[in-house]
Amino acid sequence: MHTLLTGEVVPIDQPGTCGHPPAWRCRDCHGKPTYCISCCEQEHRQHPLHRIEFWRNSFFQQAWLRQTGLQVHCGHGGTPCPRLPVNAAVPEHEDDTYHVPVDIAELPTFGEPSRRPQPTSQAYGNDRLLVVVDTSGIHELPFTFCLCGDAPKQDIQLLELGYYPASQKRPSTVFTMRVLDAFLVSNRECNASARSFYNMLRRTTNAAFPHMVPDRYRELLRVSRQWRNMKARLSAGFGHRQDAVKPGDLAVRCPACPQPELNLPDNWKEDPEQWKYTRAVVMDGNFTAQHRHMKNPADDVRLADGHTFVVGEERYKEHLKLRQEWPTENTCHDHRAVLNTAVSRGKYEATGIGAAACSRHGFFQPHSTVDFQLGERQINMDYIIHWIFAFLSGLTQVLLIYDIMCQYIKQLQERFEKSQYLSMPAGLNILGGIGQFHVHGHIPRCFPRFSLNFIRYAGIQDGEIIETLWNKINGIAGSTRGMSSAHRHELIDDRMNDSNWMKLTRIVPTLVRKWRRVCQELPPADQKFAELEAKTDAAQGAAWLAAAAAAAAGRHAGVEALDMYAVQPSPLPTKKEIQAKLMEEELQVDDINAGGETSWVAAGLRLEERKCKLARAIATFHKAAERHFGTQPLRHLRSLPADQTRLGSEWDLVGDVPQIPVHREDIHHLQPETLALALPSTFGAEYLTRHGLTGLSDKELQLRKGQMNDCLQTIRIGIGHKSMIFRKKVRQATSTQARLRSFDEVHVADDALKKNVRIYMQARKAVARLFLPGDRVAETAKATLLARTTVLEPFTPGLRHKHEAWFWSMEDTEEGRGIGWMEDFNRMIFLRAHARRERWREERILVRFEMECTVRYFEHMAADWMRWAQASLTAGHRAFAERQAAMWRSLRDHAVNGFAEALAAHQAE
């Protein structure tokens, strides 16, 4: 601080940097040099946007270069036009007095009330004071324009000098190109709105009077739209190409996904492994990106209608006029996308957006983003798929991943055939799947049918990558909600394009990480399956594998073929059913003293559940008390019974005192929640056998089985309920308050879930004491009960040997009990291990294939830019194209070297 403060004074006894008495100082020049007024103006003719200060007797005061007489000249490289009329009031030659510091106390400091109508006298007859918006602040500078006969218009002269005019006919405000670039980057990285960004510039200009700095917010909105559109066109080559912009032409494409004519060899159709050329796409809806109705829709101007990601407006509206929804019976859980299809949001013109991205790399798909008018309807998502198919360019297989694919895929073919705005390539094979998070919220039969674990040629992917992309869109949801429709679409396009570009720049390390993961996970998957295969009967294993191959081949005819990956046990009885059966057996006994044992044991189990609930409530109370009072008071409270007992023992050692009557009572420190109940399992098998009470143990054993079956059913329902709360409420919360309330519901559901887990674990311990074989009663670990918004993928590190919790395989039923359950379970374990190994083997092939596609894509882009460079008509066009070509060649070289190092360092056997 001392150093900073010592720099606040001008060295009076020393001349300025120019050798004259110092009165002016530049804050932006290196070293903060000091000048006289003449030298300050001369030194800054090439730096007109520097911020300067003036020494005002005892301190430096903010000043502006226009106060030194600086002018900006257009048309001759920054020098005045020879045809400019010179103002006669200005002397032609300087004298020595021009170097003397002047008192400019009467000159206005920008942001304060002006004390003179004109801050400086005109040096040329046609100069004009323009507001210049720059990263250093908002300036006012006099500009002169070229008057030569062949001079371009004033707005073009400003562009040539590096200033973007806010209007074309008579510009009065200009933006530097660096401030426009800074705004775009701030918006993309920091979610800065135009209002916030411009307020930052006003505060940078004058911290004491920011409200008095000229407001050019509306101009920034308009100019930034134009600048954003021009940058997108330039990057896509439309400053060089002669053809018109077609749908999706401005979008950054995924370099790793197969795209004919972009990154595939010419003879790719002759490749015997055609499954590699499957396009994998995930779709989803986002109800945060809403849009209010415009007051004057007729005034909306579109700069890019359908050129990037959001679909063209006119054709999409014609498609929506069909208003045809194909009602389907909801045979799965109450998913938001199914039930909310007709829910209106009233004041919103668009209730959200739907989009698609490649499921393996997370690139938004071109021209595949639509607005929702109500909920997530078929008519909206069908239009997305139509454009996914339109960009296949000859590919014959596509993997579509959607969180309600089990319902959505029904009648998909019929919907396309009946619509004039939807088309599907002939012979296209569509594979439908559900992401690894959402599939666990479906009914059990959806897991084997739509989980990516069992879809042949899907490789290793979670199918939820689009969920991670919404954060970018949600960051601008607040600012786009009240924009014009065109401006909102352009901003969404820009945000998606920026997401794609950042993923493109990181595609090499992404694929390298995937390759390393393949090398780490494939050997254990091979080993695990080999161990299972060695323990399985050869004929039985061969039959299972043949059935799996037939199911994979026949999946296109019906997803039911994959039901073989699920355990298909016979129904398991409930405790109520078992109790009724035991009581019926008791009635059939002739002994008059027989009966009542079943009711007695059942009552004990109910009492045990109540005791478990009480123990949990007491533990919760103590935890809450510790948070409120701390541990020390509670430690004293818990020690009171023991202290009282110790006091009584010590009193017994004291001699008789006849004057004081002694009244003593035994103090029992009872804790009902910890007392053992007199159930057969409490005494153990040895005690029951010795006293001839094995009949009671058999009855408790049967009732315990029913109790555990009830708990497992409730646990499964509870996990599904938690998943749906996350999906419907937590992730869709639009405020902190709503999000906290949603998490309260999650905690309530979690408490109910844990209650049944505790009952199950207690019953399991009791059964173990009754000598039930341990391998028939599975332990329910805490990890099997998780329901997060992150991906629940069984192939992530640490989970590759863990299978889905076994209780997910049970069907809802009311009676009966199965035979041969373990055989079904072993078949499921065997086939899932086989599927895991096959997916990792596919991933090994796919990652290397994607590396090759990436290199070819970069080569293709470099060749395109070199072709445009050779066809350029001006040197500027050629230079820009060659610079772009050099960038793509650098990306290619980076990919070639990075992939070569990864393949050499890591081998996938």
C-alpha cells in the first residue's frame, strides 16, 4: 500500500517523460509516463483509448484525451484526410507556450455535469463527437471522416479503423471490436447479461457517477447480435463460400461421430464392421429455458433462422399446427415427460426447449432444438428426430436415447408416416435406449429392455451426457426469458455452439481418457466372465450365450427379447400371506391346546418394529440435542443413573446415623428401546431345541421371510420414488426456496426408505440366529439405496464387479412362491457379465475408430479452408482462410501425436 500511495504524486522537481513540465499522466502506458499537454496528444494519436489523468495542483484528477486536442481520423490509416477543411481558429504552428501546463479546472470530467457546451474546439470542419465503448470504459472522442471522391460511407470507414458503428447512416456511437469480443466471452463464461456488462463499463468509466455515463445498453444489445452472427458466419466459412446458409450450417460438428463426407473414408460402406457407423443421440427437455410472450411479435427480426441449432421458425410452426398427439397407455411409472404433455404455463410463449446431443461426446446436434408450447410432447420430440435423421447422410443405424423411450417409441413409425413434415430414411434401424440414471426409475422390466448395458454395439456410455449440458443453457435462462424470440434463439445457438467448440478443443484428451479406461476395465471384465464361465456347466453356458445372441439379433422386432437379462422368479409371499397360511395350519391340528403361536410371534414382530422405530427416534433426538447443547451437558445427563447407583453404594459403607431416617428406593435405568423381546430368535436354536420349542422357531422363520419380502418391496418402491423426486422437483426447481423444499421431500422419502432397511437388517440377523442358510438372504448395503442426479453407471471404477441390487428383480404379486430362483439368478449374473465384457470390447473398437474419425475431420476442415483460400478474391480473404487452415492443421497434429502416445503407452488386450 505504501508503494501504491507514493505513486499518487507528480515529481515536481523533475521534468516529465517528454522533457517538459509534467501535468498529464497516462494510466495505460507502460510505467505511467508523464507528459505536457502537447506531447500527451502526440504520443496517443495511435492510442486514442488510453485513460489519462491531469495534475490539479495537489492531486491527479481523471481526464480524457479529447481534452488534449486529440482527434481520430478515418480513411487514411489514422492520418487526416488532405481534403478536410481546417478550422482557422486553430494556429498552424505551435509555440513554446503550448507545452506549459494549463488549468483545465473548467473542463468537464466525464460523468459530471458539463460546464461548457463543447469540450474542445474543432480542429477540422467536419469532425463529430462520438461515444466510443471500449473495455477501458466509455469515451467521447472527435472523429473526422475522409472526404475523397472514392471514400466509402462513414460506417465502413469506422469498420476499417476497427470501430463497429451502432447505426449506418450517421453513426454517433461506436464499439471497439475488443469490447464486443469481451462481451461475448463474458456472456459465455460468466453468464454476464448485456445490462450487467454495460454497467461494469459505466463503473469502470466513473466510479463516483456511473449513472451519468451515457447509456448505450440498447445499442450494445443490437450490435452484439450482429457481431455474434458475423463471427459465426466467418468461422463457418461463409465469408468465402458462395452458397446460401442451410439449416445447421453454422453449427460446430462433433469430429468423432461418424459423418459421411466429413470424417469417413470413401469406402466406408465396404467395411464389414458396419455397426461402428452407428450414430448415437440422446434427447431431453429443459423447462428452465422459458420465454414470455412478446408485446410486438411483428417487430422481431431474425438474423439466423435455423442456421445453427434452433430449428427454422416457419416450418416448425406449420408442423405444430397439426396438433396431433398419439395417446398411448402409460405402462411405466409416472414420468414427468409423459404426464405433463398437456400442462400449460400460462404467461409463457415457450415453456422450455427440447434438444439432442451425441451421447458419446456431448455435442449438440445441428438444427435439432425446439421450443415447447405445453409439456414435453411427442409432436415436439418427433421434429427433433426428423432432423437427426436428415443429417445421417447415408448411415443406416441410429441409437436414440430418451428418458421415456419405453413409452415414446410406441407408434413412432406411424407418427412419421402420417405427418407431411416428418420423414425417415428407408431401411433405417432404430435402437431405443434409456440413460443409466432414468432407467432405474422405471418399472423393473424396462431395465433389461432399454438399459445401454444390454444393447449390442452401444459400447460404454451412460446416455445422460445431455444432463450435464443444460447448466450452460440455464445460466442464460433469466436473461433470455424476456428477450425477443429471435434474440433468444440466437443466444441459445451461441451458447450451444460455444459448448460444442470447447468440447472440440478437448476431444483429444477426452478420447485418450476413454482409451485408458478401456485398457483398465477390459481385462477385469474378461477375467470376471472367464471365472463365471469356468464355474458354469458348459452346455448350460452355451445355451445361455446362444439365447443372448438370438435376443440381440431380434431386438428390432421386439424389446421383450432382452427380458432374459432379468431375474424372473416366481412370486414371493408377504408376511400377511404367510401368517394366514400358518394360522390355517394351526386350525387343522386336533390338539385342543394347539394354536396361538403364530399370532403370538406375529405380535412380537410388530412390537419389534415399534421398538426399532422408537430407538431411531431417540437416537435422532440425541443428535439434535448435541447440535443444540453440545456434547458436555448430554454426557452429564447420561451419567446421572450411574452416578446415583454409585452414590447408593457409597452410602451403604457409611455407619448408621439414627437421627436421620433413611428411605432408599432401587433406581432402575430402563431403556425400553434396547430391551430384548422374548421371541424364539432371541433365545437361539440351541435353547429352543433343548426345551422342545423348535415349532416356534419354524413359525418365526416363515414370518421373518414374509417380513423381509415386504421390506424389500417397499425399499424398491422407495428408491423409485426418490428418483422421481429428483427428476420432477429437485432438478426442475427454479429458485433456492423451491429446491430446498424439494430436498425436504427427498429426506422424508429417504427416512422412510432407511426405516425399512433397518427392519430388514434386524430380521436378517434374527433369521441367521435361526440357522437359515446365509446365501439365501442377501444383505442390503447402503450403496444399493443411492439415488443421485449423477449417472448411476455400473461400469464406473469401483463398480465393475458389482451387479444391480438383487431385490430389483422381484415382481409385484399377491400370492405364491417360486421354485428355481437361484438358477434364474445365476443365469442373470452370467449373462450380465457377458454383456459387460461385450460392451467393453465394443468400446475398444469404437474409441480407436473415433480417434481415426477425429483426425480425418481436422484434415477435412483444413482442406476446405485451403480450397477457399485459393478461391479468394482479396488478400484479406486469403490470409484469413490460411490462418484457419493452419489452426485446423495444428488440431490435427495435436490429435495424431496425442493418440499415438496413448496407444503406445496403453495396450488393451
